[in-house]
Amino acid sequence: MYNTLPQYPHKSTRELKASLFLFRLLSSRFVVRTSLHLWRFLQHIRFPIKLLIGFTGYGQFCAGKDVASCFAIAEKLAHYKVFSVLDYANEHAKSAADYDHNAAVVLETIAAAKRNSAYPFAVVKPSAIGSFELYHKKGLGHKLNANEQLIWTTMQQRFEQLAKAAKQAAVVLMIDAEESWIQDGVDMLVLPLLRKYNNLKVVVVLTIQLYLKDRNDLYKRLLKDADEKGYVLGVKLVRGAYMEKERSRAAALKISSPVCNNKYETDSQYKDALENALKNLNKHFCIVATHNQSDINWVVEYCSRTNISLGNPNLWFSQLYGMRDYISFSLAKQNANVFKYVPFGPLEQAVPYLIRRALENSAMKSQTLQECLMLKKELKKRKLNG
Ligand SMILES: Cc1cc2nc3c(=O)[nH]c(=O)nc-3n(C[C@H](O)[C@H](O)[C@H](O)COP(=O)(O)OP(=O)(O)OC[C@H]3O[C@@H](n4cnc5c(N)ncnc54)[C@H](O)[C@@H]3O)c2cc1C
């Protein structure tokens, strides 16, 4: 049975109090929205934002400004068998120079993972290394002009370079999923990499967003394809982080929303995908990337019922850095494979990421209140134990 006792061995009492304060603020949509307006105003007047670092949640959700500065945190987590994946927080790449820079940083994380077992994997966001517009256009099946074709080829080469480096370093490379309307274009670049690099073991991992109506079927088709073609299918299963954006775009374009009609449908698809992943663990690889405690309980119970070891190398669990630590540490204590998604990057650049986290926390009030409850329990326990 999944152990729900609070688990924060890596945090001092002072850090726990700071986390509790922050999550209390994040549970209020009003406070989050007001802070965002204030934040945008400060950026507009070019206020030196670094002076506010202590008030931003940066330390709670980001590990440092570059690869080297994340090392201390990764080592601390690894001491408790919770591993780290360094996730470069740069959500606004626009030019070829940005894409090259971001690809170079991901190469740095692959090199760090090769040297240090605290980092089992690396991760990249497709929009960080290629043009959002071209993923979209290509996915729609539109013909590219000569210049766009050249840019597309460069995007393909960046993916190829990262996958090749990951394979040489024996590191798994995860590809994040973003807005649905670029996903077909991204798949055109990523699916061939799965077939090419995962022939013996998993190197490239695709993210499947189960809040999208069509992605569970795609997952089933890919499992079949992998069996037929003889490669290892690596997937990270998530629900999906862009629901409001997806819905408002669909409404604006007067098209049907690609997102499931309600949470129940998303949950059913997620559960179905989990079950398929667990049934195929003898051949294929899966990362259970969720903060949903009942799903994690369900996976743990399923494994115990079917004699799957929680330490099966094809099964990993993951939560975001600074969130649901009690789940991650409890899983690690049960010898499950667990890693944290650990964002890093300079403060100004990490702001869009922090904003997404703040909005997500305020939207999922019950989860945020649960986080507060666990932090309070831990603080109380420490007080009683002196
Ligand atoms: C390690 C890790 C990696 C991640 N990587 C990615 C990624 O690459 N791409 C990405 O998009 N997200 C990613 N996410 C975020 C993820 O998709 C979810 O947004 C987040 O984890 C919350 O979902 P949950 O399963 O943890 O929790 P839950 O609270 O059980 O689910 C909340 C989610 O359910 C869905 N949902 C909520 N209400 C409704 C509704 N009314 N109708 C339909 N669906 C609904 C939404 O997806 C919402 O985010 C990642 C999360 C983690 C932990």
C-alpha cells in the first residue's frame, strides 16, 4: 500500500515553513492573479527583478541558474534515492540563435547525466529547439517554401544531434509535449528517432498527453508499431498542462476542443494508458508523470498484485521539483525509481515557467491544500520530536 506519511527529509524546518507560506499564497487565485499583474508591471518599468528573488517562488520551483549550480540540490535528493532531470526553463525561444543555444544547454545536461548518476535522464521541449510555426505548418501537411524547408532540416538535425549524444552517453532523452496543434509536426521529427535509436534499449522517450481525445489511441498504435518493428517504446504519460489555452483556442477558431470533455474522461484515458504501459513493461518503458495520488496508489497496488517490482528498470515515477515531495520520497522509500523534473535557468528567463506553476497550483486548489496539509503535518511532527 502506498505510504502517505509526510516525507520531507531533504528540507530544513525553515525551508518547510517557507514552502508552506508559498503554497498558502498559491492556493488563492486572487493572490496569484494580483501578483501576476504586479509582476508584469515591474517588468514593464524594468524594475531590477533579481532584487525580488526571495518573493518569486524561484527557490521553491527552480534549482539554480545553470547546470553547475543545480548540482548541490541534485546530490541532496539523490542521497534519498530521488533522482533529478535538469529541465532548462526557457519557454520563449524565437530565433535560430535561441534554438542553438537551447540545444547546447540540453547537450550540457546530457554530459552532466553521463558523469553523474544523480541525473538518469535529460529532457527537451520541442519549441525550445525549433520554430513553433513550422511544427504547426508541417503538422497541417502544408508545403514549406525553400527557406522554411532549410529551417525544418536544421530542426531535424538538432533532434538528431541530441538523440545521438544521448545514445553515446547512455542517457535517456525525454521529449516534452506542448500545445496540441504543434504535436503532429513534432511527431514527424520524433517518431523516426524512436525507431532509429530505441532498437536495443530505450534512448528517446515521447510524451503522451492523455487529456487529448486522440492520444490514447495513438499510444495503442505505437505499442503495436513498436512490437512489429522491434523497437522499445519509451513514453512519459501525463494528463496535459495547456487545458485552458487549448479550450480558448478551440472556442476562438470555432472548432471542437481536442481536450476531453471533462476530468472523468481524462482520468479514464490516463488509467487505461497506465494499464497498457504496465502490461507491456517486459518490453517497453514508461514514466508515470503525475501528482495524482490515487493513480500512484493504483500503480503501486497493481504492481504488487501482478508481481511487478517497483524497481523494474522500465518503470519510473516523476513529480515536479518543489511539488508533491511527500509522494516522491515515499515512492523512493519503497524502492521505486523516482525522479524530479528540476527546472533551472536565470530568474528573468524562468518567469513564464514560474507563472505556469503558480496558475496551475491556484487552479488545482484541492491538491495545493493537500500539499499544505502534508507540510503542516511534517512541521507538527518535527515540533513534537523536538
Ligand atoms: C514529471 C512531469 C512531467 C510533465 N511533463 C509534461 C509535458 O511534457 N507536457 C505537458 O503538457 N504536461 C506535462 N506535465 C504536467 C501534467 O500534464 C499535468 O498538467 C500536471 O501533472 C497535473 O496533472 P496530474 O495528473 O498531476 O493531476 P490531476 O490533478 O489528477 O489532473 C489535473 C489535470 O487533469 C486534466 N483536467 C483537469 N480538469 C479537466 C477537465 N475539466 N476536463 C478535462 N481534463 C481535465 C488537466 O490535464 C489537468 O492538468 C508534467 C508533469 C509532471 C509531474
